[in-house]
Amino acid sequence: MLRPAVNAVQVDCQSLLATARAVSRRRTVHTARQLQQNQSNWAPPASNRRPPNKNYNNNNVDSNNSNSHNSNANLSDLSESLAFLTSNRPPPGNRYQSRRNGNNYNNNNGGNRNINPYNRNRRSDQLETSDNQSFIRYRPFDGSSSRPSRNQYVPGPEDDHGDAVNGNVPPTTPTNPAYAKMLRKLLDLTNNSTPREVFTHAKLMASKGYAPTLETYSCLIQACAHPNVGCSMQETALSLFEELKEEGYTPNSTIYHSLLKIFASSPDYISMERILKEMTGTYGILPDVEGQQHILRHYLTTGQLERAMEMFYERRATGEKVHYNTYMEIIKALGRVNEVEEAMRVMIEFQKEWGSIAGSGIQPIAWYELLNIAASNYHIDGVSYIWKKVVQSPPPGSRTTLNPDDGLCLKVLNTAARHGNPDLALEVFRILTLRNVPFQEHHYAALSAAYARSGQLIPAFRALTLMRNQGIAHTATTANAIIEALTSSGKIENVDSAYATLKDFVASSNDKEVVEVAGFNAVLAACVKLKDLERALGVYTECAALSVAPNTETFNILFKGCVECATPSETPDATPTTPNKELAMFLANEMKEMGLQPDFVTYEELLRVSLYQEEDYEDAFVYLEEMKEVIPGGKVRPMVYSWIAQRLEEKGDERLGMVVEEMKGLGYEEEAKVWEEAVARVAPPQLIYKD
């Protein structure tokens, strides 16, 4: 009955099946010798035999009379007792008729009216009866006292499994009280317990000799579909399913829907299609509402999103209800493929069917999932809609308000920064301020970017100043959004406007409105990006008037200008013309006088200035060696070697082979392959340096 199924619940179902089938083949449990031995060794205890029509109490017990009856026990009494044990009905004078008459078991108490008819737990030696059979069901076989203890369980027909004496296989029909009792317990365990307990009870039923029935298979397959086990017992359920068909049973709707429930979280779409085809085609069983939920969830689990959405909209068109968790699974599945707008449409259907957050329908976790999907994909419309609906201003009377965590707040902040929505960015700052979250560079950078991309340069510069007042150091990319805003139109007038804003900060009476060096460098970088080196130098010379102390990044921007501004604007990818090396050396000396330490970017820009000189580019190799001392491990970025290799190929320099070998030594195999043909053409094999 349970062939390969029990690994998941650690019950030996193979032995269970063997036991059930062995009992079904064996028609006798106890042999004649065992029966004879049982009959010869058993006798009713002497204390329970009472003469008829006499009253007894605790103070008047005739021990001699009791002992005299010990020799009068005959085989007919014993046979009658054993016949009662093997029957499915109680003997005459049974406990049911007796209990209806109080404690008078034979309705003839010999004229004794002192017995309380309501005391059903009186001592048995106070009872008067001529039917010793009434005491056999209470009498233990160890020779101890026959008086039952209080509230002692009295076995009935539902406890007689039919194999106690003659070994006949008990019938597995509802007319058998014992089987009906065990089946009721199996059904109860199926609905209210764990798969382990269900399989354990099924093993007990098999050990009693009950052959598996369709109800048994149905309960076991339902146990395999328990919500706590997901699809981990799929193989067990399918084995039971195939076994019941081999036994000649026809699967019913309950069994098929239990299998659909298992497949709802299973990636095995092949078995799912086979079971569904057999269910609807062979047996004509159509999935009910829950079954359709399971099929829809299976499509989502296996990535069949188109089929899932087609089935979803068909059900919505016909007015069929879609389960709450199914909506959640659909929204998550759409988020995984970045279908934010489709997820928003599903949320609209979600609200129609389950109500808004103001009611008892949609819980905040659903809005959280949708907000996370929209923010992860920088979908500003979805983020703004959800934030305003459930975070900023939820509907009146709403039970709960969505409280996004810090990670989700950061995603929303980055979305606001990318799309230039400073109002949304300030809302995120409000939430984080209420939590006393310490702000860092990326928070202020996003706020500044939101203002800059919306065209509000003054608040963007103020955000940088606020960051400095909070003691937070900026990075080289903090003001990238300001550079993008100043150069997006390609008009140099925007740079002039930004420079005027910086001058207004100096003229302001507010001590906190000072020019931050990050904003100053952003204006310089905008001039360089627009290839106006002269304007950049002009802004640089005003650093003292703006109360700005240049840093290493300031000079790196100017060094970059010495190279970038030498390239024609029409062909930005062309090899730069001769950079202004004299200006670069002047700036390098001024940087040294200010006590600023060069970083690897400084050496990269100076290397480019030297590398693109017409004749003498030997200083580029000097800067390369100095750069190795600055970078931890001496691992120079691969693009630097690409610059050098390109220049050496143009000049036909035989040192190209040495550079390519050095690239391979640093692990830049892919970049080195690009120059292998050039090496074979420019550098003779004997000049290629190898370690």
C-alpha cells in the first residue's frame, strides 16, 4: 500500500505494504494449538464467581462458599466466554442493557433496595447476578481482582478487529465498527495532523490486517499535499497514485486535486501536464476553483508567465475569484521579469477583488512587494503612486500604513535621484530622520542629484554644503549629477550660471552657505567636458575669491583637461593632438607646493599627457613605474596598458611585446589577446621579453 512513499516521513511503508498483503493472504493468525493452549490456561478468578440470588457487601463475604464454586467452573462457561470475545456483538445481558438499569445487571436484585441506582461505579462484589458473563469483559487475565477501577475503558465492538482468536482477515467495510473507527481516525489525522502521523496510523491499520482501500490511498495522498511539505513528497504521492490504479481503484476528484496542490509548488511541468490530461480527458474531472488556483500557481512556479497571465485574465473576465496568495505570486513573478506596468495592472485588479488598504483586504506586504519591484526597476510612476498611497498619505481609516525598511527607502531615494524628483527624495529623508538613521555620502549625493536633474542648481549645491557641515567627506562621483545637468544641453551658458550661483553663496550673509569644493570641482569638470580649458582655468584662478581650497581631484580635472581639450570635438574618439605638457607641469608644481599628494588618477592623466607627445614619450614609462608604487600590489588598470600599447603600435615601437607580456603577467589575458597580431607585426620574436 505504501511502496516507495515513506522516506519523507521516516516510516517504513515498504514493510507496511508487505504486512498488509501478508495478512490478506494468511487466513489464520492463531493455530489450533495456540487456541487449545489459551483455553487450557485461562479460568475465571474465584473472587468473581457469585451464587445467584444472594446479596453481598464488604462486611459479609463467604470465602468458603466462594471457594466451593471454584471447582464448579466448566468448559461450557469458558466456551461461551471465548465466543463472546470473537463476536461483533455483545452477549446477552451485556453492559448496555445493564447500564440502562443502573447497577442491577439482571433486573433481579433479590429484593435488595439499598443499592443506589445512580452509583454506576460501585464495587462489583456488591452486585448480585446469575450471569457471570457480565464480569468477563472487566476481568483481567492475570488472576488479580475483578473489580474495575474508576473510569476504566470498556472495550466495545469497535475495538474487535476480528483477528484475536481465529485470525480471519477483518472486513474493510463501513459495517465493520472496528474498521470504521480506524478509518475515522485516519480521516481526522489527514485533516488535522502531520503526514508522519497519517502514515504511522496507516501502518497500524495494515498491521491489523486491513487491506488498503481507496479511502486509505486518498488520505495518504492528501497527507503528501500538506502545506508544510510543499512538493517534497511528490514522488511518494505519484507512487501511491500508480499503486492504487494497479490495485484496480479509480482515482476520484479528491485525489486529483491533492496532486494538483502538490504540483502548485513543483517545477515538474511534465508530470503536471500528464496528470491534468488524464484527469480531464480520461476521467472527465474538471478542476474546481481551488484546482484552478493550483494550476495557475504551477504556471508561475515553472516560469510559464504567459500561460499564467492568460488564465488569470480569463478567470477575471468570467468573474471567478482569484486567491489572495495567487495575486502575490503573480506580482512577484512579474517583478522578476521587470514587468512593472503589468504588475501595476494586476494590483488594480487586486484592489477591485480584495478591497483597498483602508479595508480588511490587501495587507501592506502586497504593497511592499510592488513598491520593491517598482523601485528596483527605477519606475518613477509606480514608486510615486505607491509611496503616496500607503506611505506619505494613506487613506483615512486605514488599519495599517506601510513602513518601508531602510533598504527599500534607499531604492526609492535612488529612483527619485535618477528621475529628478526632489519631493520624493525629501519624503525619504523625512522617514529616515524619524528613525534617527545616520546619513551618509550616498544619501546626500542622491538628494543633490534629484535637485540637479530637476534643474534646481541652488538646492543641489546646498545639499553638498549640508553634507560638509555634517562632517561627511565627498567622493569623486558625489557631484556627477550636477556635471550632467550642466552639460546635458551642451551650452556653456549653464556653466556660467553655475559659477554665478557659487559667487552668490560667498556674498550670502548665511554662514552655512559656503562653497563646497565638490561643487567647485563640478563646475571645472563641466568646463572640461565642454572642451573649454580656458574657462576651466579661469574658474580655477577664482578659487581664492570663492574661499575654496583646491584638492587632488581639482588638479586631476585640470590634468584631464590638458588631454581632453586637445582632442577635436568632431571626433572625440580620435587620438588627441599634442597635449599642453607645459601647462600640465606647471599645475603639477603648483600641486606640489600646496602639499597635495598625487593618487593613481593623477599619474594616469600625467602619463596620457606624456604619452601623446609627438616625439618624446619616454616620460610615460616613468609615470607608469611611479604609478605602480602608489597602487597597492602594483596592479595598474588594464586600460592604461591599452593606451600604451596603442601608442607603441602607432609608432612601431618594438617594446609593444614587453607591454603585452606584462599584461599577461598581471592576469589581463583577454586584453592582451587584442594586441597579439600587432606584436607579431611590430616586435620581432627575439625582442619579446619573457620572465
